[in-house]
Amino acid sequence: MEKSKADSIITSYLKKIYHFSLSKTKSIDLAEELASRITFEVYKSLLQVENVHNINKYVYRIANNVYAQFVREEVTNKQILNETMQDITDTDSSKDKIYEEIRNEILYLSNLQKDIVVMYYYEKLKTKAIATRLNISQAKVKWHLIDARNHLKKGLLEKKVNLQQITFTEMRNIGKLGFLQKFIDMSFYFNKKHIQNIAFCTYHTPKTSIEIAKELNIPVAYVEDELNHLVKNGFMNSLSSKKYQTNVYIVNFNNDYEEKLHDLLSKHAKIVYEKYISLLLNSYKEILSKTYTPINDMNFLLWSVINYSCVTKLIIPDTSGDISDFMIKRRDGGENIAHVIVKHDFKAQKSLYKNNIDLWVTSNSKTTYPITAWQFFSQFDERVGDFADWTQKIFFTLYDFISGRLNNDLSNIDKYISLFDKGFIANRSGTDIVNMVVTDYPETNFKQILPNIPNDLVEIGKELNEEMFLLQKDYFPEHMQELCRKMNQNTYRKGEFRVFLIKYLLKKGILKPVKRIQRKTVNMILFKEDTCS
């Protein structure tokens, strides 16, 4: 095949090859290695053949063959490592326990020191031969031997205590995801418990790889591999002191914080009711002429209107800078803040966490699907599945139903089942009806009807923001405290606060519990946008 044609084919398949590699390895570093091998083999093969009848099958076959070889090499490397360590510890049975302890301590050494110890004590090499093999000075070999001995002695004498194991939950990115959105999110990078614990171990106090290994009681080789991966992707900072510090916004509150938070936000729920919700209740009725709510249920409508008003109108102006200043550019093309919560089983019933996140869905084609959808996820709804189940596709199907484009026949049975499962449509007396709030107002026009935040509430809101920062500050390390302040600049519009507000309004009788059939679509509005020409 001509080189120009092979160049064209290989260029068009680069992204597909990388997607294939990433889906197989689930690791950016391994994916890059595998993708480069596949690309090389495909290109070499294309130059050697005259013609290819089915290029997709051709590339896929080569990719699979290269991947199979890649897996075999990985397995072989692990076997060699295991056999090496086994040789080190194959000794007289009476000394098994001692050698086992020594072997475990060797695993806590750095990779370089581990190599030097194995070569010196088990391969019986002289320090000069080791220096030649490792391409370092003989003095450096001797220094590492002394340092390694000290570490081994200290490790064998000290009783190890494992750091309390933690688990990350609600892992997300605040900002723009990378170009491979299908694969790259926080759970992708922190998919293993030991990676999460490494990140948490170095969050408040910077540590070396050996200190981390000792504290978590895992081999330093594993720690160093994960540290390199985290540093490359911007989740860990490598400091000049050979120590590492986590660059992830880790939320780790306790019961004491929960109690204080409950008292603070409950107090402000009453303030917001008196200074804003009362205004809203006198003005929202203007939207009724162009807004549909199932069986004219005003309570159901109020749930959505109050929530939406708070998130879009209770905004405290801030001139000190934007949260985007704290976003990090990732290797995958994303630019965001990594945010995780440490899982706790809070004993206080006042803890009210279930994501409490807003999600907007829009269409790129305002001609075919002129809609915007807003949703607020909280413990008051019964939505099933993750956020990916509540994106464009289901709302497009709903719009087809509303506009009469979804024929009620066998060809669309799966779409109807999906709409019913999500609660978007319900059957009333034999008739299928839309089971959510839908308005003919474009979102911008809808917002204009809602009252703005009063000036006195702005000032009170600023005081709350500062109180929230002071309440949380000591739970974060120094390098995260400015971000903590920024994360608390708009407490009134946060989902966390709105949960307390809803509880207060339920207690006051302003809101009433929603009916069972409404629990899947409560706090949700579908806006019909102006059609673009």
C-alpha cells in the first residue's frame, strides 16, 4: 500500500485505537503504551499489503492480537517478580517467620534500595558491581545500603499500626471533563481503595513514598506507581522535599460538624422564608398561564418553583475572583476541581445528604428539540440510577411524546417503557399524561418573572458564607482553605441549604409531602425554548 494512503488510514484510526486501549486497560499510562504498540503494528502491516477489503475488521484483528501479547507480557513480568521474591524467602523452615518479616520490610524500601539490597545480600554482588549495573556511584550504593539497613532494623522493631481505612463517595469534577468523557471521571482515577487511602494519607501532611507505605502498610513500589500516576494527572503535588501532597478537595466532616451545620442552616431557612419565599409566593402565579402541572397540583408546582428560584436567584455577588481560578488542567483535556466526600455513617438523623445536586440538560438543536430541562436531586425524590440516566436522550423522548411525534405502537414500546419507568408520564383513568412541570416560557423569560434576592438578604447571605467557611476551615489543610472559602460563597443557592429550607417549609405547611406518583419527577422543570431558524 502507498505510504500516503497508509498515513491517511492510521490518522483516522488514532482516536479509535486509543479508545480501544483505554477500555481494555482502564489506565491512561497503560493505554498510551498499548495504543502506541497497536498503531505501530497496524501501520507496519498496512505498508506491507496491497489492499484491505474491510479496514475496520483488519485494524480490530491486529489490535486484539497486540492486546493479547500485551497481557501475556504483563502476566510474565508479575510472575518474574513473584519468583524473585520467593527465591529471597525460600530458606530453612525454622527461619521462615523471620525471613517473611524481612521480606515484608524490603517491600517498604524504595525501588532503588530494594534492588541494591537484593543484589548485595542475595545475589552476593560487590558494591562496585552493583554501581556498574545501576549506573550510579559506588558511594551512593554504600549510602543506600546503610540507609536501607536502618529502615529494616527500625521496621522490624516497631509494631505497625494501619492507618484507618477510608472510602471515597460522591466523586465528581467541578468544571469541564476531558475529551474522553465516556471514560474519564473521578471514579476512574480513584477506582481502588488503596489509591483513595494514599490520597487521604497525604492530604493534611505531606509525606514521602516510604512514609506513606509505612503508614498504610502497603509496599512502597505500589505507592510509588500510584503517586506517579496521580502527579501526572494533577491530583497530587510533588514537593521539593521529595514529599507528596494531595491536590483534591476532600470533604471529611464529622458528627460535631453535622450538629453545628444543622443549627446554622435551620436558622437561615427561617430567614430565607421570611425575606424571600414570601415574595415568591406573591409573584409566581404569573407563570400559571403558560405552565402545566399534572392535575393542576399547585403543591407539586411549588416544590419546583421554590427550588429553582433559590438556585437561580439567591446569588451573592462576589468580586474576589472566580472558582475557575482553582481549576486544574488535566492530561485528558479537562479543566476542573477534583471533589470527593469521605464516606461516613453519621449517627445524627439531622444529616441530610443524598447528592443534593442540580443538573441542567440542553439541546444543541433548538429546531428539533427546543428544550432545556432542570432537575434537583435530593432525598425527597425517588429517582433511580445515576446522573447519566437523566440526560438528553430521555428528555428528547419526552418532547417527542409532548409534541405528538411519538406514535403509540410496538415500534416505540421501549421508549414508552422508559418514560413510564422514569415517571415522566403516568396513566390517569386510561389516559397517558405528562407527570412533571412543563412551561412554554423559555428559561430566561421564566427566570425574569421570579423575584430577585433582596439587598438585606444579600448582606445576611455574606455573613452566612463567612460562618460556613469558619465552620469548615479546620477540616481542610492550609493549601485547600482558600478554595474552601470560595466553595462557600453562595450557601443560599446550594442544594445542601435548600434541603433544610424544604424541611422548614414542610414544617410550616407551605409545602406538603408530594404524592407517591410524583416522587420521581419532583423538583424538575422542562422549559420550551424559542425555536432557532
